[in-house]
Amino acid sequence: MEDVTGYIKRNTHFQHQDDNLFYRYEIIKNEHRGGYFAIIYLSDNRIHQGSKIPSWEITIPFMQLKSNYLPNARVECELHFNETHKIAVLQ
């Protein structure tokens, strides 16, 4: 099991062009191993007593990033989103 202790450094949001799905990448500084990792969430709407309640669902609980520099970690997340979106569109 990975040690996921760290501090949130940045939240980055991306949206699919084809629908209203939003993805949130939490970039976290890994205090024990150095570098960064990301937790990826997908926007979701829950129905409670007839009302839509926006929420976030974790889709990837741990994604180790290669970068040790925060701006590069953000770019790495953007590239991951673009690759994931391109694969989803092609299927």
C-alpha cells in the first residue's frame, strides 16, 4: 500500500467537450517519497429528496507523477486528461 501522506498543492479542473463531465486533479506533495501524486475525481450529481446535489467521486485514488516540480506536475495531469479523453472519444 502506498503512503499517501502529503499536502494538497493544487486543484486543477478539466471538462470533456462532449458532455458536462468535469474532472478534478488534486496534486499532492508526497512528504515521504518526494515528488507529487494526484487523486482524480469525476463530477457527479446525486438525487436526494428530488433535488440534484453536485458531488465528486474518486476515479483514481493514487497516480504517481514523474515530476518533482509543481508546474510540471500540473502539465503532466493535463496530458493525462487529454490522453484519457482522446481514448474515450475514439471508443
